[in-house]
Amino acid sequence: RATLAAENPEAVQALLDNAAKVRDGIAETIRTAELERAGARARLVDRGEAGLAERRDALLTARDAVAREREVYDRAAVARRLLLETLKAARDEAHLAYIGPLRERVEALGRIVFGPTLEVAIGDTLQVQRRTLNGTTLPFESLSVGAREQLGIITRLACAMIVSSEGGVPVLLDDGLGWSDKDRLEAMGAVLKVAGEACQVIVLTCYPDRYRSVGGAHVVRLG
């Protein structure tokens, strides 16, 4: 009895009773789960369990078809991107081939008008973007009307001179230089004379005095 009392039989009984309750609870949980499984099985049968595998296979087939189609589009996109990059590279190469000679020709003609310190920046559209004179750089839009007009004519003449060796095209000027003073008119006359030696320059004007400084010009009076 002393040994039994030392083993604390009340505690052992409590543990036993608790274990029995836990066992009963687990058994009840199992019975509930089995009922739920039976109900789920019945619902699957009622809603067409037999067709689920077929639907799954159809969805997998559709997924694979979409994946293959995507691969086709991806390859096409890569090809188009490569084509675009190739065209851009060719365009940039051709553009650089024109920009350098055009800038040099514009500066050579422009220094007759603006002096030996003239430098210009040519943009992607082959137009003057900036003018540097005596170390001061201004965007084309900030120049005076006369300077913009003079640079515009010089750029057209430079383009015509560059392509003149390949047949070229005439440059037609319709009554320009209306914003140029006497000194600039004289300098532009020299520019037109230089350009006229490389390509045909035709000037239409109601004010012939503006072009009296064009050396070697052939004048045709109309009317």
C-alpha cells in the first residue's frame, strides 16, 4: 500500500480518464470525416465525376496549345526586334555618313557670313540645331530671324552641293534674305556664288538689289 500510494494512483487515474476522452474525441472526428468524405463522394458522382478526367485532359491540351502558340509569337517578336534593330543601325550609319559632310559644308559656307569661329550642330532631321560663334552657343530658335534665314539657305545649298556629284537637284530660292542687312547680303552673295559653281541655284525675286553681290549671276528679267 505504501508503494502504491507513492505512485500517486489518483494522477494515473486522471491521465487514464483523460486519454479515454481524447480517444473518444478522435473516434468522433474520424466518424465525422468519414461522413463528410461520403457526402463529397456522393456530390462528385451526382455532378459527373466520370467526366472530370476528360475535362482535365482537355484543359491540359488547350494549355499546351496556348504554350506552343506563345512560342511562335515569341520567335516572331524576336525576329521583328532583330529586324528593327538592324534597320535602325543601317539608318544611323547612313545618317552619320551624311551628317559629317553636311556639317563641314555648312560650316565652310557659313564662315563666309558669320566668320571663322562658326560651328554648327546638325540634328537628326539634317537641320541646324545650334550655332556656336566666338565661343557662345545658342539654339537655332534663339537666333535672330535674319540669322535663321541665312543658316536655312546655307543648309539647303550645302545639301545640294553634296549631291551634285551624283546628278543633284537645283536649289530654288523664292525672294529670301529679306531680313539681312547690307553686309550680310554681300556675304550671302559670295555664298551663292560659291554654291553656284557646284550646283544650279535659281533665285526668284522682286527685289534684285538684294542679289547684286552674287558674282557671275545670270539675270533673266520677266515681264
